[in-house]
Amino acid sequence: MKLEPTQIMLAAAVFFGGWLWSYIFLRQLLFNFFTAYPLIRKMHELDPDLIAVGAKRYTTTSVIVCAVVSAVLLAVVLAFCPRYLIIAFASGAVLCVLMIITKLSPSNPAMFDSFCTGYCRFVPDDELRNIMYQKETKKIDRRLRELGYDRSFVPEFRKQP
């Protein structure tokens, strides 16, 4: 099959669309499953009152919305695009996932900071909430000790290259 120049440009645009779809929706889903849910679970293990129940509901809502929207967009691509555009879309999506998969864990400081920024509003303790909002991870452990917890939900961070 010989592709025309306009088809090649369209395939490149659809490739970028697949990459963008993956970056926006799949990245959020992966963040929820690999970072948000595990950290919420660790906080609940320390004390069920350390983080409000709304945090889990917020994450579940995010998962549902991202899954529905991404499924609809994927269905549109699969229903209306010829095979070469589907391959371009899938290639962009897979490339994006390969680029971000290693970064989506709580041991990545950027992901932990993102969790702190997004979920600090669910922390009832004013000082801990403020520390999380300001992303001062070393002070989180100190505040947890002040509150009487012998463990922390802060992960061991990987060394950045």
C-alpha cells in the first residue's frame, strides 16, 4: 500500500493524537493505580482519620471519568479510522506509555509531590495539610512523629539520574 503525502501527514497527526490520549488519560489512570491508591492505603493503615474518605472517592471518580472518556475516544478511532491510522494511533499511545511508565510510582519525588498537591485537601490536620501542600517531604515525617505515629507514608525515593 502506497501512502500519499497527505495520508502520511494525517498518520503523523493521529500518532500525536494517540500519544496525547495516552499522556492525558492513561497517565492519569496509571497515576491513580500506582501512586494515589497505594499512598491513600498507607495513610489509612497508619490511621483511618489521617486522610478523609473523600480521597478514595475522588480517586475512584477520576478513574471512572478517565476510563469512560478514553474508551469513547478509543472507540471513535477504532470505528472511523482505517487500519494505518489505527496503527499510528496505537504506536503513539504505546510510545507514550513506555516513556512514562517508570516514572509513575510513589518513589518518584515528582509523583509524590503531585500526590501531596492533589490530596492535601483531604488531610484534616492543618499543619500536615500545609506541609503536604508546600511539598516539604522531610517535615511530613516529623509531623507524623509529633502526632504519635511511628511509621510514615512517605516512600523511599529513587535517585534521580
